[in-house]
Amino acid sequence: MIALEEKDLQSVKTVASLYNGLPTDTGTQCHSAEVTSSTPSIPKNEDGVSVENVHTPKKQWYVLRVSYGRIFKAKEIIDARNIECYAPMRHRQITKHGKKHIITESLVPSFIFVHSSQEEVDAMLHDKKVNSIESRPLLSYYYDHTSYRQDNPDRNPPLVIRNEAMDNFIKLTSVNNPHIIPVTSENIQYKLGDHVIVTEGDFEGIQGRVARIAGQQRVIVELFSGCLVATAYIPKGAMEKVNKELEL
């Protein structure tokens, strides 16, 4: 976690841009809570058509667990190996000793996402700087508990996120809106569970399920079990139902 004086945000860009894949657009101010704009500026191909995150056949999006409070240290390790990674962050205002401070914290504090080959991730996780003498390693795989390894039926494989689902998640968590929040399945009241796409506003293009949280209609993006993020309020006229849910 990083703390800044409120006045410091007037002249410097946020230090919480934790997407290292491509040049990023970052916000400059936060007055209560804000998710940082940490997604890359969307490039265009030769035909002038915008493209999403660059997908490489040998690379996949892996979910890594991070030991408590060590997101920034984890990013240092990953950056040192030139591995593409993403960790959504947000700013939150607190008052300490009568002064207002802006703290930068992880939106999903237990996880960081890496786009790489499994061989490269394996090598990093076996590095002594990562798997140290501590009781819990800095980084470790989050496993897919819905399937089993072909070479070892008694063990689960690392969880892999589909490119389309990751693009959708990055797009949502990169919107500079103080009302984007992490949620749990226990505090979600799905409204028919309709799968929709947002058609206008800051969240245009985001796909997810309609739900009511704290009396507001929102769209929930569930990247995997235990990782759910909600948009701000979405009016009924700003979404359309879609037939097929975005799969992991």
C-alpha cells in the first residue's frame, strides 16, 4: 500500500498503474475512491482498427496468489523478468492525525495476473527470491478446482483465464470510477441473472450479469470463483441482454 498527501496528486500521475504490457493512461486525481486507469492505450493495426491486448499463442493469462500486502513487491519480481502482468488498483481517501491522505491499494488484494507461458511462470515461482524461506511464498499458482491434470489425476492444473474474459475484466477495472467495487457471491442479489452488455456510458462494452447491490442495479464481472467486481449503477436503458455468457 502506498500513501500520498492529497496535494501531491495535483501534479503527479498515480503510481498505481500496475499493467506493464503496453504504455498506460493514468489518472491524476482522486477525491474519495477511484480505480486507476491501468489498461494500455488501445493500439491500432495497419487497417486502423483498434485491437485488444496482444494475444500470443504460447502465452496465457495465469492467476497468481500474492501473500498479504505484497502486491508491489510481487510486481517488482515480475517486472525484473519482463513478464507482462496486471493488478487492478484503486485510490481511497483516509484521514490520519487530522490530515487527509490518499492510499493506493489493490482492488483484488490476493491476486496478480500474468500473461506468459507456463514454463516461464514455473521458472519464476521456483526462484529463491519468490519461494523464499518464509512460511508462505510471495507468489504461487491459483489452481483450477473444476478440472484435473492429465498427467496427474489427483492434482488440479493452474487456473487459466480466457483472453476474452481477461480483456473484459481489464476494461472494467481500468475505468476511473469511485463506485467500482469488489464483491462476494454472498452479497449479490442477481436480478434474473441476465447476462448483458453495457451499451453506453463509462462502462460501454463491459459484459456481465445484472445484479442488485446496496439497492442499486449493477453489472457483475466474475473472472473466476472468488474474484468478482461490480460496476457503478447502470440504468436499464444502458444495457442489452446477450444470448451467450462470456466464458473463462
